[in-house]
Amino acid sequence: MGSYVDAEYWYREALRSKPDHIPAHLTYAKLLSKWGRLEEAEQWFLKAKNIAPNDSSVYQHYGQFLADCERYYEAADIFLKAAEFASNEYEIIFNAANTLRQAGRNEEAEAYYKRAVQLKPKGSKRT
């Protein structure tokens, strides 16, 4: 338990000294989520979104959090927003497709799966 307390203390200190540091917001939110503190985690994702409203990584991490919470419809919308900012990022497009499918939005999912295949065709060496 001590390591959790220490980790939380140092993340809070980092955020106090640099409150606009998006990676610290996202990492702290993911740790809170891992510790089962979902409401707090979501607040940190939302803070990151307010600070960097055009940062695709914020939407990608927040979308993954929502999907992990089985909030698929919301996750799909967040991944679609990430895709607006990173339309050539395979992982974001593929995650959008997956969450759209999980949300039962199959026609939209199919379109995003097709986009993902265009970005990274089978057998492609691109990562």
C-alpha cells in the first residue's frame, strides 16, 4: 500500500508543479483507474481534455478507459473524436472500429475497419 501512497503523492506533486503536463494527467488517471478509483480517474481524463482539447492521445486514453468500464457508446464517440485529430493513426482508427462494434454501431464500425485496413494493409511492415 505504501508504494501506492508514494506514487500518488509524487503524481500530485508533479501536477502541482506543472498543471498543464498532459502525460502526467493521463498516467495519473490510468493509475487511479487501475486502483479502482474510477470517478477520480475520469475527472483527471476530463481535466486533460480541457487543457488539450485537440490532443488525440487524450481522447485515445480516455476512450480506452471508457471501453474498459464497458461504456462502449461513450467510448466510441471519444475514439471518433480522436480519429478527427489523428485520421492516419492506425491504432486510433482500429480502436474506433472496435468500440463502435461493441456499441452495436455496426455500419460505422465497418467503415472504420475499412479505413484501418487502408492504413495498415495485411502483411504491411508498418507499425
